[in-house]
Amino acid sequence: MKWKKPPDQNAQGRKVGFFRTTRLCVPSSSIHKEKTVDTTTSRVIRYVKRPGLALCLFLFLFSSVSADAPSRTEWKNLSYYSESVLANADEYLKARCLLDISAPVDAKGLPVVVWFHGGGLSGGNKTIAPLLKEEKFVLVGVGYRLTPKAKFPDFLEDAAAAVAWTFANIERYGGDPKKIVVGGHSAGAYLSAMVGLDPRWLKPHGIKPSAIAGLIPMSGQMTTHFNVRKILNYPQPEHLPIVDENAPLHHLSADTPPIALILGDRKIEWPARVEENELMYATLRAMKHPHVEFHENLGCDHGSVGKSPDAARQIKAFIEKVSRQSP
């Protein structure tokens, strides 16, 4: 059993929680090690488990979750732009700017996860959060316009429109608009972070980022995205970090929604991806942000972290925490 110090209380009486974990990506029949750092005390707790125990526990939990998985209802290819926008839109927008919803049968007042797929802003298709398909959440998978057909900031406007549509409509599908969590993988993580941190994207819809219950960027670029730099003809080399108005890091504050940064192993992740997320974590901590989490999943590369059982547990736990804190 993992020991955790109870969250401290700040001057306003709000719970203050910083979470930083480093875990193996997949269960193994070899010795399983994990390290948890309780950053409120800098205490390090290490566990070494018997060979095979982690694998047996994983199989037991997986079979239990599968057996208890709720029956689901799905809605496909719902447009998230208004009729007035669609009347003047091209066929590409109409084809790409759609979303899917998956909800447990008879859902009512459940947490909602809006998920943006990865693909470097130039590829990929909408998918509901793949690690959460067995959970009692309402899942929204969003498609958006891609480069080279899309220009900046088309994909950011699409992401904001999809989130705004969810706020306005998700109650009809069994979700609670006060419990909307926004996330994505890779390029989708960049979009979720920008929509959740930079107020200019939701402002045309009359929504503030603070209305979002939580953010889950998975393996996202927190500096200005490489494809945004390409579109806007930045002169700097690709791996030179740029933190300007098009970077999530540029928009941090103590009022940022609760955020869980989910990463793979820095040794095999996208170059510098873990480190720039770690900078975001450290910066928010310095700003006294009340709820920021950093999870590095050892043994996972940029793609496999999206299939990691540990990442699934981290995301589920985060959603449950922020949902309880929602008014």
C-alpha cells in the first residue's frame, strides 16, 4: 500500500496537492519497482515487489474492470459548429469538425472527458479516450482540421468550438457540464493545454478556462508546437524551445485548471518532451497552484504511454479527484 501524506491546507482552506510519480510502464514478471515522490515533504518511498506479483495483480484488476464495465450508448459524427457557421463552411470543415460520444446506458451527471487525438496536427482521426472506455465517464472524441489544408489557428478554433459545444450540450447525453475534463495525446495534448490555459480561444464562446474541471495533456508539447512553427515560418531550429503566445507554458497562472501531466520515459519519449512538461510542473508549483500532477511512466515511449495501465489509473484517479472538487 502506498503511503501519502494528507494534503496541506493553504491560507484559504483549500486542499493543496502536488503529485509526482515515476512508474514502470507495464507489469512484469521480473522484480517490479516504482518510486513515488511526495513533493510536499520531499520524502521518497520505494517499493520492491516479489517477482510475478505485479503481473498477477494487473490481471486480476483488469479482469475485474472488464467484468464491471458498463453497457454504453454511442452517438457518431455530431457537428460541433453551429448551423450559421456550417452554412458558409467548406466541405473540409464539415467533414473534419465532428465528434463522437460514448456514455454508459442511463448516464446522468457523470464526469465528461473531451479527448483530442494526436498526429502532429497533420494526421489522425477522432477517438474517444482509449484508456477510459471501460469507465463510468461520458467520453467525447473530437476531430479537427489538419495541416496542410488547415492553417493556423484553424485547429485551435476547432478545439475551442468542440469544448464549447460540450459545455452547452453534454447534459443531454448524461454528462455534468461542471465536471468536464479536457485532454488529448501528443498534438491533442497541445490543443487541450492551449484551450485550457489561453483564454483567447474560449472567449468567443463566452467561456473561461476556469470553467474546465481539469486538464490531462498526455505527452504534449508545452512549448510552441513544431507544426505551428512551421506554418508561421519560425526561423529557429525545430528542437530549440520557443515559449511565446502560442505555447502552453506562456499562459500559466495559479488560476490554471487542475492539471495532470502524463508522460512516457524520458529516455525513449519524444526528445525533450518530458523535460518541458517537468518545467510546467515546476513552474506551477512555484506559482502555488493548488493541483498539479506529473507522472513519468518508465518503459513507455511516446506512443505506448497511451496504452499503459498505469497511465489509465493516473488519469482515472485525477478525473475522480477533480470531479469531487467541482461545485
